[in-house]
Amino acid sequence: MHCASGYALLTSLLMLLRTQRTSAAAEEPTSEYQNKVPVRLVWAAEGENVELPCDITPPTPSDSVNMVLWFKDEVGIPLYSLDARNGNLTAAVHWAVSDDLGKRTYFQIGDGHRAKLKVTRVTFKDQGMFRCRVDFINSPTRNFRVNLTLVEEPANLVIYDGTGREVKGPAGPFLEGYDLALTCQVSGGRPKPSVTWWKDGQLLDAVVDTASIGSPSRFTVNHLFIDRVTRSLWGAKLECRAQSGPIGRTTVREVPLDIYLKPATVKIVLNESQIFAGRPITARCETWGSSPAARIIWRLGEQVIGDPNVSTTQRSNTTVSKLVLVLGREDDEKELFCRAENPRFPGGSLEEVKTLRVFYAPVVVAHLATGYVFDTLREGDDLMLVCNVQSNPPPTRVIWYRDDEQLEHDVSAGILLASKSLTIRELTLAHTGEYSCSAMNIVGETRSLPLLIQIKYAPRCREGNQWREIAVARHETVSLRCEVEAVPDDDVKFSWTYNSTRGDVLPMPNSRAENKRLVSVLEYTPGVNDYGTLACWASNGIGRQRTPCVFNIVPAKPPQPPTDCSLSNESNSLEVNCIPGSDGGSPQHFLLEVRGSPKNAGIGQVGEGLYNTLQTPQSDQGLVGDSPPIYQDMNPSPNFQLHDLEPGYDYTVYIYAVNGRGRSEPVLLEHVRVAEPTGGKVERSGIFLEDLKKALPRASSENMIIAIALTGVAALILIGIGMIIGLAICRKRSDMPVLEGPDDFTTPSYVPGQRVEPRIRYSNENRRSQRASLYVEENRNGKPDLLHQVELDE
């Protein structure tokens, strides 16, 4: 044991001495040589085990290693030595200095070229230049240099945004479609760290840029720039990694991205395929892709629909909005907008537009066609009405009405129907009325408000006033009332003309107007030769009356007797029915009288006076004599019922027409007999049937025959007298001038209101006559004035 220790010490001393001699002998050449030996860089992290390579393979196979020495930096004493001078490399003596570094080193021979000096748990003090010197027995010494450098981890990894502010949380916000800029900066680090950007394990940027913040010598930076942010970055996390050397630990900083996205889709969905006016529908707007969640705005046309009508549900970047709509016909073809916008993304919006088709019942308005005016519609004009229909869907049928009566296409009647128009050819008064049109579609039917069509026309006589015969006594004043119809009726003027029995047509002044604008009254008093025909003319803004209202003035006379009198037997009475004759120009009524004679000729002494009275001849005013009738009855019309006639007697019925001028000749119904008494009671005057039965004596058949014969003779005498009187009257009338009817002034040619002078025919007498206008207008005092437009005719 002591021998071994002494041997080791001796060996060490010898080596030291030899080293000193060698060093002294070749100090200069060795230093220059060492600077030319290449240096191998070995990186190590603090605390790691490191291996420093040294190739100890002999240059020639016959040579061998004599000694291996490891030096550190400029220290001349070996850090570690391997003594193989005994000739056996595996049994070589290993020696290391006794400091901390020597205790952690060990030289491993290996295969020669893989020999290495292992250093465990290296520290920053261990780093430096290591030199391996290999001495061979026969070959020259070799030197290997190894630079042991410990890696220094970078510190203070900081991320900045594009404005230079430090990012401590999520980076952003960044807008879709815009750029993104981030800077990762680290300080320190040895060797100079690499700074890179990563996403989901994929390298985005590995370019180390010039430091822009702080001293370039202290910091290492990497600027990340993405020119267009895409939807793929939404929710992503970026990593900035910093690493010093290939064996240095990697420092990582994770940065979440805050990306604002525009809405990707927006869609309007209606719960009804067909929209009807007044019926509620639900519209749903769905949008997806916005971050943060989109805000939905509804708009109908130009009107924004407020929040009370909208319900919205948001989930992540999905938004659903529901809207209840009640649409009307005014909303047809309006556009419904659903706008989805990101409230934090200026301009980040998307919208869909849906055109609404609202079904509604027709809205109908009837009006005059272009070019027609209400105030100018006259008789003979054409008229065209148009039915303006607004509906969805279009109407399937359009119907025209006049006063609730449906009109049909009738060319012969001048009614022409088209799809939405009504044409009337040659208007007449019959076309006056309220016109309306009705349109229908699948929703319903609607009828327009009535359109009053009133035809303007020149005056004409009111119904029943075209021709009247007036009976007037001489020097009696009668009021002739002329009533007309006209449209317009606010400027109606009247004129009167007179056509005498001699053929003259003369104007008649001094007519007056009543409060009614369509009535004119003429006070007329006929003289001896003033019976004839008066004509009333009227005019308005449309023109002059074509046919006047005619008043035939005749002398007043008693009425004519009724005609076609007949007797009929009813169940309990006899009926007498006649047709009225001419009333003589005055109101008339009718009188019935019953006179009787006994069935037997011998009436007896008691009834002789009455019998003779019944056989008395009659005059033109009735029976001659004072014998009263059995009873009388008076009626406005010639229709009577006979009661209380006893059987066994012959009766004669007298029917008269009576007016203010007297009564007519009677119409006789003779030999009226009844088989049995007639019932009922009638008011009676004079001698009635009961009195007659008491007054008449019972007569023999011979007396009755005599009485009948006398009656026949009296009747023949009366007939002869009547024929003589009739011939006399006819001869007298033939000598009188003939009363002609209305002259040519009753059918004048139609002229406008300005031309109101009809042609006037005068008598053949050689006298100076005048032609005057027949146009009489009402002056401001309500009195007619004759418009003097006179021409003299010789």
C-alpha cells in the first residue's frame, strides 16, 4: 500500500518535471500551433452532463498513446491526465485535479476516436476553452480545442400589438378582412435566441427582426403580420416561442385572439306561403357567423319596426329574431328587410330583402274616362266610365250596375262592356242613375261607391202636362200652369205663344214665375174671339224646348153624356157601369135617377096623375115636368149600384154627366124589371118605390096597353125634335171657323238656347203684323219680359 502511494507520487513529480521541460523547450512554437487548432463548440445547459470530444486514435497502426492531458483556458497545470506509458491503454492511470471541476470530470476512452471527457452537472463557471493534448510514442503530439459554452435562457418574453401596447390578455380585437400585427420580444439569452410564431403546432413566422423597442443588443424580436384576417383565426391561440441554441429550453407565451366577425349568413323565413291582408303572420330572421353575436334590425319599406314587436335569441355567434306582422293592402309589393349587423364591427353587416305579396280584396273606384266632364254630359253624347281596380291577385270579374241593376253587354241598346270600362252610346234620360262597378278575386268582392250620372237636357213638359184642354167662359180668367223638367234647372226662362182660330201665332207677355224655377203661370182671359191654343216654351243653358206644353182653350160647355152604359145583375143588387164622355172643360160628376111605371096598363084613379107624369116627354136637361124620380144617386165616376127595386114594375134609368156649366143629355136604360126584391138600403130623395106602390092604382091590362102606346108616340115625337135640333147645330158649326190643333210651333226645329225665335205663321189678312221673339225671360222682379227682337213684315 505504501509502495503504491509512493509510486504514484513519484510519477506525478516526473510528469511535472517533464512537462515543465517540454514547455520550456517548445513554448513559442506550441502557442502558435495551438491558435491554429480548430475549435469545436459544445453547448450545455446548466446542470446538464456534457461530453467534450478528443480523438486519441494513433496516426499509424503501430503507434500507441503515451499520455492524454486536458487543460482549461490558459492554466498550465492539466485538469485531467491519462498516463498510458506502461503500454496498456486500458490499464492507464487517470488523474484529475482535486477542485470542484476535477471531481466532476472523467475521461472515457471508448474506441479511440470516440474518446471524450465527461463533465457532470456543469455550471456557468465550467464554461471556457478546453484543450485535449494527446502524446503518442512515435507520432507527433495532437491538440484538440473544445469551447464549452453554457446556454443562457432568454428572459422577459413580451408581446406587443400594432400600436405598441403590451398584450396582457387576448390580443385584439381584430376585424375580419383587415390586417393583424403582433410583436414578440425577448431579452437576453445565450446564444441569441430564436423567436418564432406558431398556431396549432404549425410555424407561422420564424424571421427574427431588428429590435424596435429598447437596445438592439439586449432584445430579440419577431414581428408577426397577417394582411387579411380570416374566419379561421376566430377562437384561435397564437404562441410566441423563444429558444437560445438548439439545446436551450423553449420559452412559450400563448396569446388568444379576439376576432370580430361579420355575419356570414342571414335568411328570412315566413310561416305562411300566402299573405292575406289583415291576417297576422310570423317572420323569422336567422343569422350566423357574427362575433360578437349580431344585432337584428327589421324594416318594412322605409319604416323600422321597433323592439316591442321583435323577440331575439342569441347563442354564441347565432341570432334568431321573430316578428309578428299584420299587413294591409298598402304593404303589397313592399320590401321586408332583415339586417344583421355586428355592433362592434363598423360596416360589418349583412341583410336579406324579401318582397311581400299581400293578397287583398279589390279596392274599386268608378270614375269618368279621360276627356269626359260631368257638367258637359248632354242627351246624345257618348259616355265612358272606367272601373279602377286595385287588387292582388288581379280581379277575375268586373260587373257594372245602374241603380243596383246589373248591366249586360248590348250593342243594340248602346251598352258596351270591356274589361274595366263601360261605354254608353247616345245618352238619353233613361241613362240617368247611379253607376257603380264591382270586382272580385279569390279574397272577396268589393263594390265601388255610386257615381251619379245626370244627363243635362233642354226643358220638356213634365209628365201629364204635354197637352191639356181648358174650358173657359168668355171674360173668365184662368191660370195656366206650365210645368217643365230641365237639367240644369237654375237658369230656366219661359215664353208663351198664342195661336188663334184665325191662324195667327203671337207672343204672350205677362206670365209670371212661381217660387219653383220650373213653373210658369199665365193668367188668361178669353174674349169673344180669343179661343185657340196657347203654347208654353222654356229654355236653359242646354237649349230651347223642342215641343211646347200646349193648352187648348175652348169655350166652357156642359159635359157630354157617358157612353157604353150597361146593366149587370149581381147577387144582391143591380150595377150600372158607363164610360165617361168629354167633361166639357170642367170637372164633372155623374147622376143616376130611377123612374118607374106599373106593370099593368090600368093603374087606377089613385095613380093617374103620377102615371101621366111618367109619360111626360123629356127635354135636353131631363124630363119635362116636375115629377120627381123614385130615387137618385151621385158618383164621381159613372158606376152605380141599384137597391130596393120591387118586382112587377118597369123602371127607366137615367144617367147624366154634370159640370159647372150644366148637365148632359141622359142616357136611358128602359124596361128594367126585377124578378125579386133587391136588398140593401140606399139614401133616397123624391118619391121612392114604396110611395109609388101606394100611389099607383091597380089597372087593367087594357089601360096598360093604352099607356104603352102613348109612351111610344111621345118617344117618336121626341126623337124627331132631337134630329131637327141636331141638324141646326151642325149647320151653325159649319159656318164657324175651324179650330185647328197646335200649329207648326208645336214641332219647332231644335235650336240652341241663344236662338229662340221659331217661325211664326200669320193670318192672310192684309194688315201690318210683327214678328217678335217668343223667348220670355224672368226679370229680376220675377215678371216675364218679352225680349224685343222685332222685324216688320208687310
